Amino acid sequence: MRSKAIQVAAIAALVSGCGHESAATQQIRSAAAVDLDCDASLIELVDDAAMQKRVSGCGRTLTYMYKCTSTAGGGKDCRWKPVRDDTNKLD
């Protein structure tokens, strides 16, 4: 009986996936929750390109791009930032 329960749990885990998001997706979801004034659990990625992600939540959408800025000492600070232009108005 116990073996059957373990098998069922393993199959359920495979079907539902691990539930882990990439670090990028977590960062975008957190930023979008603030920018869209929406609970992070309601944020969905609707367009997932390499350096650009479009998210939707609470009836609004926003595009994020991965951008780097130079820091003191020659380093770089890279983050997902919302696109700030007229094409990216909060819908």
C-alpha cells in the first residue's frame, strides 16, 4: 500500500511539474506585482523572448527588457526593467 502511495505521488509530481520558476521569471513576477499593483500569483508571462518578457496581471500588461548599466569599478548591474516609452503604456 505504501509503495502504491509513493508511485501516485511521484506521478502527480511529474504531471504537475516541479513548480520551480527560473530566477528571471521570479524577478519579473516580483517587479510586475509592484508595477501593475497586482498580486504576484496573478502575474502571467504572455510573451517570453530571450531578452524581453511581456507580462499580464489584473487586467493590465507591461513589457520588461533585460538591461545592463555600468557601475563604478568597471562592473555591470543587469536587471529586468519595464520598457518606458509610449508603446508600453499600462493597458
